[in-house]
Amino acid sequence: MTTRADIENLIARVAQGDRAAFKALYGATSAKLFGVTLRVLNDRAEAEEVLQEIYVKVWHNADRYTVNGLSPMTWLITIARNSAVDRLRKLRRAETPAELEERIADDGAGPEALAVAASERGRLVACFEELAAKHAEAVRRAYLEGETYADLAARFDVPLNTMRTWLRRSLLSLRECLTR
Amino acid sequence: MSDQDQPDRDDRVLAGEYTLGLLSAEDAAAFEARMVREPELRTLYAQWAEDFAGLTDDITPQAPPARVWQQIEAGLFGTRERGSWLRRLTLWGGGIAAAAVLVLAVFLPDLVERGPVPPVDPPYVAQIAAEDGSLVVQAVYDDATGTLFVDREAGGAAPGRALELWLIAGEDAPVSLGVMPQYAQAVLRVADDLRGRVAGAVLAISDEPEGGSPTGAPTGDVLAVGPVQES
């Protein structure tokens, strides 16, 4: 098991250009990050390619890690999630309106989202549960599916401004709950 | 007015929207600029990043195939031969049958110099155009010979950048048809195994580094798209 301190240490060495540390960091973290990219992209070929991009970014940006205030795994997961979402949005940009309809109708809602919630750490679960089910799902979809305000408005069949209001209120409730 | 009434004016909310990637490019840039100056904003962002990362807690780790590390090493340190075009295609092609990925789309310089002559009565045409008309490419496709004639009527690559043409057939990942040459008119040869897939597909042009996408998939903005239609 690699501890938080181990990963921090590896990132610090990567920042110095230590290739052995980079390989060790990849060994310790790539399965988690590949899981995340697969979850977001749901496509192995795309996920593999994005995983490459992620570690290229890690190599080039490791020296900036210490100033951002994130825990090492959060830093890596955030790079992975954002890179995967960027790719997903690029792929979606080529979608026709009919394909968008189909995607939104197909990957139906609840069961999976609920499964995600069930095993999350307690505080986060409890705070998501305080939100209306739809609102919690919208926040989850924004993070894990990279859905935009426009995507979410189409999915929940509400006007764009309503969606913004829902989501902003949900974020406020979540933040208040999480810092309680 | 309380936060409940105007939640969108709250930095805690703004930081959450930034973390989720919900802000417009302009608002995100403005938020990043503020983060540089305002430590409190960095703290708000860090809190959201930590909390949302918790949403990945139950995602099962999956060991990536060995080729991913090999490609990372090759790309960063050149410890293996430079990733060839073909190998990159096979890498990202993954699920697609290998044969289908071996696209041989070649610009024929001799034809380009003479000026390509599109068929008089082409079976398929496509207008690959940006919404604002900043890039317009007319394409004519002859499925009998697998020849794609392209004529760039408006726009071009940005300085130091290249335009790359992609075939998007159905649900499949985009397949590169090659980098558009500097000439306005050119001919591309579409590989035999792709010939039958051009009809009904979508052609797209993306902004890429000189020499084309380093990854085998579009990396820059998609500038123009157009469906291939029977003429």
C-alpha cells in the first residue's frame, strides 16, 4: 500500500526530473487513474490515450504540485477527471442533435448514480442525500460525466436558467453541509 | 439579500462551478486570474476538488495495458523509436479491427502539382464548413476509386498549425484522412477498407500541431464539419 507521504515524495522527485520516481508513481497510481478515465469516457481506446496525456501533464507539472494545496491523490484524480472530461466534450461536439437525444435517452439515470453514492465516504454521501434526488444526480453527472449546463437542462427537460439555479443552490447546500 | 436568494454571487458556488467545469471559458479564465491573487479562493477550490474527488472512491482501479507506459516513455524520453503513425493509429484504434485502422490516405504530390481534376459527375459531395464561414472546404468523393478531392475555398491553418481531416463513420472514433496540404486543392486516397464507409459519414477538420495530431486522435478544436451526401 502506498501512503499519502509516499506519493507526495514521488511527486517531489518527479519534479526534479527523476525518471525512476516517475515510473514508481505510475505504478502506484495508474490503475486508479485508468479506472477514472474509463468511468468518464466508457471507451478503452480513448481512456488509454487520455491516460498517456495525464502522465505527460504530471511529468511537466509536478513542480507546481506543492503550491496548489491539494492532497496528492486529489491532484492526480483532478488531472485525470479534467483530461477525460475535456476529451469527452470534444467527442460530443461532433454529435448531431439526434445523437445527443439518443445518448441522453440511453444512459438512463438512477441506479448507477445511487450505487456510486452507496459506497462513498460517509460525509459526502450524507450531504448528497440532503439534496433533492434530481439535484444530487445533476451534480454527480457534471463531475463524473462531464455534463454541461446545456446537457443537464436537456436531460432533465428544464430551461437552461432553471438548471443553473438548481445546480448553484445544490452547490451552496453541499458546501454548507460539508463544512458543518 | 441572502446567499439563498442569489447563490450565483457566492464565491463558494463559483468555485464549485469552476471545479465541475461548468463555467464558460471566459468566466473560468477570470476565476483562475482571481485565484492567483486570492488565497481564500484557492482554498475554496481545493475544498471542492477534495470533496468531488471523493466521488471516484468506489471506482474500481484497472491496470492499464503495458503499451500505455511504453508510449508515455517513448513520448517523453524517446527511449523507444518515435511512435510511428501506424503504431499510434493501432494504439488508439483499440477496439476497431486492426485492418480497418490501416488507413492509407496519401496526398499525391504529382496530382497536386498538376491540379487535381475531380470527376464530372461525382457520386458524393460534402461541404465541410465552420458555422461562421471562417473555414470552408468542398469535398468530392469517388467511391469507385476511393479518391477524395478537397478544395479549400475559405480559411486555412493558423500560423505554425495544421488542419487535419477526419472521417467519422457512425459511432466509431475519428479516423485521420491526413493533414491538409498548403495547396487549396488536393487529392486524398482513401484506403480500400474505408472506401465503403465514407458515404453517410461525417468529415471534420480539426486544428492540430504542425505535422498533424501527435496522438492519432483529434487534439485541437474541431473547426469545421460536414456530412457526406449523395450528389
